[in-house]
Amino acid sequence: MTEKFAYDPRAKAHLAVLDGWRGLSILMVLAGHMLPIGPKAYFLNEAVAAAGMAIFFVLSGFLITTTLLRDQTVVTFLIKRLFRIVPLAWTFIAFVLIAPGRPMDIVVANLFFYANLSQYYLRYAPHFWSLSIEMQFYMFIALIVSVFRRKGLYLLPLCGIAITVARVWRGTTVGVTTFDRVDEILAGAMLALLLSGRKPVALGKASGAASALLIVLLLAGTQQYVRHTVPLLAYLRPYFAAGLVGLSFGYPHSGYRRVLESKILRYFATISYALYVVHPITYAGWLGSGDRTERYLKRPLSFLITFVIAHLSTRYLERPSTDFGHRLAARYKASHISNASA
């Protein structure tokens, strides 16, 4: 028996399966950073966190490209993205800056999202490398669409392949600079373009086995020992993550999809950005002190603090700022249409 699926980027219906992946990816990142996963010598924490980030980046590229396939109004796109990302990021940086002695060049690099290029990281904010890549991608894709309109989006697969080839040439299996990692976002863009306007495709039971295989390959491509011995898996990591997300659009009545579309993962997706931004401070100081056993005995408290802060931030900071950004973008678009028709 087969299932059918079709993905139409012009449709505004929310895809719950993407929320499921976003929720799952942030849980993988938190687990990799905050829990002991297997013997330390196997570097499984690093593998799980990196696999979660790969999925997160693929989702970002997929959704941003889908948005711009529907509407190429670049200014409204940038307004919405900036009001979504910047308020919490800058609030977090301001909190981190309470501690004295922060060099101004490091502060500026984090405020304007190029810390990953200089590797100037604030204490408690080493994860801002990923926000830097996200923001740089937003600016790049906005420039491409400004110049070439919708057709410019079809340059993204070429860019993604070029980045991967360059990684292979340099022997870079994983990294935090833009040219070491942005092919994960571009793989998501490729997926959006691949599925755009396609007729329904029949998927069989083999798709479930293919998804399981991709999960194994994705984790293998992020594990340190495997990266060094079979680097090809690391080079293909972006495409394993994109394939995993793409396959999940099929067999909608499976238990696999029901898990991804569950309310709990949807909730985690809703607060995922705040979870990602705030989590490093919740295992700092006293909560991160002591030997291994003591630190992990405190970790449930760190998780509780992380989720409480993320919930409050999402409700009282991100949601109002995002709504304001959408209103501002709508006013700009209405004004632009009015002026064009005058």
C-alpha cells in the first residue's frame, strides 16, 4: 500500500510535520549540550547536537525559500525576520554583558551577527555562531531575490553544491564559519525548490526504511570518529537531513507522522528559538559546578529554568515583537501597492 503527498509552496496551510521536526531538533540540541549521552569517548553528545542543528538549518532554508517562492517582497521578508530574531538575541547579549570586561569588538561581532566569521564569542553565547549564519543567509537570499526576483532562488542549489564541494576540497567535515556550514541551510532551500509545484508522488513502505537509514547516516556524519574515517558521510550531512525532512511529507497516517505532528512537539517548536538562545546560561555558575555526578544531578533544575524562561520569552517578548513586525510589514506592503497603482 502506498501513500501520496504533494507539497505546494503557494499554499499557506501550516505543515505540522515541520513543527515536529523543529521540536525534535531543539530537543536533540538540548540533549547534546545538557545530558550525558553514552560514554564520553564516543563523542555522542557532539553527534546528537550537530545532527539536531543540521535538521534545524534545513528547516530554516526550506521555510525561507518557501516564503520567498510565494512572495518576493524582500523588504517585508526582512522586516519579519529581523523582528523575529533580533529582540531576543539582543536581550540575551545585554544580559550577558552585565559581567564586566567584554571587549567592544566581540560585543559588536555578536550584535551584528558576524561572530562566526571572527570567532569572537561572548561567554555564555558561543552558540551565536548559528544565529550569525542564519542572519547572513537572510541577507544573501534577500539580495539574490532583489536582483533576480523569483528566478534568483534557483541559484541556491548551485550555491549549496559549491559550498559542499569547497568543504570537500578543504577537507572540512564540520565547522562554524559560514562557508563551512551554510550548505545545511541551502540543502533545505533545494528541498523547497525540488518539491515546488510537483505532482503527487507515490511513496511505499520502503520510505520508512529509507528514513531510518537517513537518521543513522545523519548521526554517523556528525560523530567525530566516523567523520575522520569516512569523511564522505560528513560532507553529505546536509543532504541526509534534507532527505529526512522531505520523506516525512509522505505516509501521513503512519505512527511516524503522528509523533511528528503531536501537540508536545508542536509546543517545543513554538518555544524552540528561545530554548536555543537561553539554554547555555541555565547550566552556568553554581548549576554547572562540581564533579560530573553533581553537575548532572542539578541538570533537571537547569531544564526547568530553560523551559520556564523560554515559555515566558516566547509569550511576552517574541510573540509581541513578531506580531509587530508582521503588522509593520503589512503596512509597508499596502503602502507599496498603493503607490504602485497611483
